[in-house]
Amino acid sequence: MIRALIRPENTNISLEIPASFIGKQVEVIAFTVEEPTEEGVEQDHTLTHYASQKSLAKDWLTDEEDEAWQNL
């Protein structure tokens, strides 16, 4: 994975990629780091746990997990 922060001076961006990327599907995502938030709405960085809760429950909600935590 290659990650770079750039500050474009016009509407064109040119990328040079490693030779090992040739012939492979490459995803390029562009967004501003200083993305404005809605005025009056405070960002809640704890919302991530709600998004991952269902996925993590597959590992957490098992008999093995219950047994591992029973003495705590």
C-alpha cells in the first residue's frame, strides 16, 4: 500500500506507480484532509465501534469466548 498526502496546484494529478502494480487493479481515493463538518454537529469518533460491532460479534459471541471470560 502506498499512501501520500499532496497539495495539488491545479485540477490535474499525475501518479507514478511501482512496476509491480502494472496489470493489477489499483484503487485511488481522493478527499480533502480538512473536510468540513456540518455546522453545529460535533464529530463523534466513537461511532466506529457501532459499525464494527456486528462483525466482531461473530468472534465474541461464541462458547469459547464465554468460557475464556467466565473467571473475570
